[in-house]
Amino acid sequence: MAIINRIAEFHDDMTAWRQDIHMHPELAFEEHRTAALVAEKLKEFGVDEVHAGIGRTGVVGVIRGRPGKGTIGLRADMDALPIHEETGVPYASKTAGTMHACGHDGHTTMLLGAAKYLAETRNFDGTVHLIFQPAEENYGGAKVMIDDGLFEKFPCDEVYGIHNMPNVPVGTFRWKVGPMMAAVANFKITISGRGAHGAFPHHGLDPIPAAAAIVLALQSIVARNVDPLESGVISVCGMNGGHAFNVTPPSAELKGTTRWFNPKVGDILQERLTAVAKSVAEGMGCSAEVWYDRMYPATVNHAEQTAKAEKVAAEIVGEAKVAELPQPVMGGEDFAFMLEEKPGSYLYLGGGKTGSDPNVHHPKYDFNDAILPIGASYLARVAERLLSK
């Protein structure tokens, strides 16, 4: 394994940074402490320019190497999730109800490690832009940074990022050309009826059975409206309505998420979900209003840049540990917005735990600090190899 020696030397420092960030998680657009820590470290490392407040709480560092026109963007996300931590580790979250359950603390630390090394060595031709992004979880921080002039202020010929992947061996990179992660939409269905005494339901219009019927009916959309050779998901993840044992409520609410790769499938999911919810509710004497928010497009890797990324990954961990992802992942990722603007690639880095360990977005998930120098070495080598005459 060809981890960069200099980066290996400050592995303990990176572990301390990561665990400090983990102890102080911040939700989308609230990453003030994290952003300040990132800016402070970049300045400490001797990064040429440090710009805060890009896309509200984003930070961009600029490192110039030898004279050259090439520019590379390296991106990490900083936000946490509204989950109560149950890891029991000494550095567990000190903020109740918030934790780094997706490894963004590790992603930020790996990019900081690459920044420290690149600022010391500057063994590349051109400019590296270090993009520390807020609000990846549900709020599209990548798009907010782009809309705030990210690529006008900090031009990038190409952009690269990585995401930890638990339950895959340490140092194993996974890549895929084309769609790698799914497009994402969230929905909320409000069913309105008329409340009544639970003993006399015929005096009202009960939204609870209407909501239950909608949940079941929605499952027919992918099964009967989407081409079996395509992929689509509709998941109802929340159901609320009523507060008393003996009162049928006037309204109920469903909320959930949909996923797809082909934009035509996305259109089908939105159209049919809306129609099914409204028609089922009406058929049971109620009415339904549907809020549907198409949040992220599919994360689509570019072929040329993925080939470059694959080669760099193999240099770090060996060709045997770099493999194509067997199939795309239905999780979403707002790096998709950056890949719509610039050619680039997004790889997975194995986290090294076993199948019995919790995956991301779980209250017992914790990033594996052993992979910090691997990820930092990969990001640093991307800059050195792709910005070379």
C-alpha cells in the first residue's frame, strides 16, 4: 500500500481532528464551528487563500503549485445528521440529537490531510481548490455553493471526491462510470377528512384508513408503471395523524422519499404518486394535497475522469483493491450538482468493518480512522498526477 509517507506521519493528528469534529456535529448550514476549524487549519498549513462563507457556511482553500493553467477541485462535506448517537465512544457527540452518522467528519479530515501535504510540497503544476461543502444531507449545499459563484470564483477543470463505504475492506476503492448514485426526491402527502368520535366514525371522514390505503397503493407504482429493467424506489418513511384513543382526526400526513436513475422514471414516480394519492383519498371520501420536491439529480461519473481516478487509487492501494461497483447505489449525493457543472468522478473508499457493523445513517455508526491517510493520500495524488506536465 503506497500511502504517502508524509501523510502517514501525521495520521495521529488527523485522528484528533476527526474526533474533535465528531464531538461537535453541526446540521446543514449550521457548520459554523466546523467551518472555523477548517479555515484555521488551512491558514495554519500555509494555504495561499482561505475563503469562508461560500454557499453560506462553505469554505474554499486555494493552493498554487508550480506555474501552470490547470485547476482541480477536491471536495469534502461537513454537515452532520439529526440522529441521537449511540456509539458509546469517548469522543461521542456532545450535541444531543445530532451526530456525524455518515462519515462527513472523516471526509473533511481527509481533505485537511491532503491540504496539509499539498501546501508543504506543492508538487504539481497549476492550482488546487479545496472545497469544504455544507449541507450535503437533504439541503443541496453543493448547489448552494455553485449558485453562490463557486466555479466562477474558483474555476475547476475537473472535480473529485470520495465517500467512505462501511462493510468493505479497508483500502478497497469502488468506482463506476455513469450513474453511481440515485436521484432523490422527498414527498409529503396531507390527507384531509373530518374528525369524529371514535365510537361514531360514520359521523366523520376518517383520513387514517385513507392514508393506509395510499401507502399500499403507492407500492404498485414501481411494480406496474416502471419498466422492470429500470430502477425506482418509493418509500413511505413517516405516518402521522391523531392524538387520542377515541377520536378520529381531521387529517393525517405521510412523508417519504423516491429514488431513480433515469429521468423518465423520475417523471413517472412524481406523476403517478400524485395521481394515486389524490384518487385513493377521494375514493375514500377525503382529499389529498401532495408536496413533491425533486432534490438531487443522479450522481453521474464521467468516463475519462473516472479512468484517471481509478489509476490514482490503484497507485495508493494496488490494482487488486480497486474494482468496479457491481451496481449503482440508491442513496443520493449532492456532489451530483458539481458533476453536472464539471467533469469529474466520485469514488467509494472501503471503511473496513464487517457486515454486522452498522452502516451510515445509523446511531451506532462511527467512521474508521484507519482509512484517513488512505483517503488523504488519494486526494493529494489526484492533484499531483492530474496537474502534471
